Amino acid sequence: MLWLHYLAWFFGGAFLINVIPHLVSGVSGRPFQSPFANPPGKGLSSSTVNVIWGFVNLVIGYLLLVRVGDFDLHSTIDVTAFGLGALLMAIFTARLFGRLHGGNTPLGS
């Protein structure tokens, strides 16, 4: 079931990239969107909630990357699975949060 390992590493990348906005906002003392806000993903959660949510994402990402299968940083396909998960989550969150914070301006403006 090697494909399940790649799937786990893909989602490990997604969870690990999701640590960044929540942890940075939280430790900076700024509120930020989270699944626990009202409405979920659009309303603001406290900086403390974001630190906790960022840390939970870090733990889940670690578990998926390091504890599932035998992830090898020297293996191109292993790193590609992880990298695609991170890249797609980064693009998704950039589009989502860009709508809420004015970051989705056309190129060249």
C-alpha cells in the first residue's frame, strides 16, 4: 500500500504549510481566520486559538510525514508528494485568505 504513504505525505505537506499563517498570526498577537471562528474560515479567531490550531497542524503534519511509511528526503517521489501537498495548500489558502484581506489583485496592478 505504498500509495497510501504518498497520500499521507501529501497531506503532511498540506498540514505543515497550514502551520505558517496560524502560528505567525498567533504569536504576533493578531486574530486570524480558523475553522473555529464564526463563520468557520471567514470570521476571526483569537491569537491564542491560532497558536493552538497552528500547533495541532504541526503535530498532525509531523505524524503524517515521519510516522507513516519510511519518508526519505533523498527520494524525489517522497519529496514530490510532500511538496505537492504543501504547494496546493499554499495556493488554496492564498486564494481563500486573499479574498478576505484584499490579496487577490490582478497581476501587474
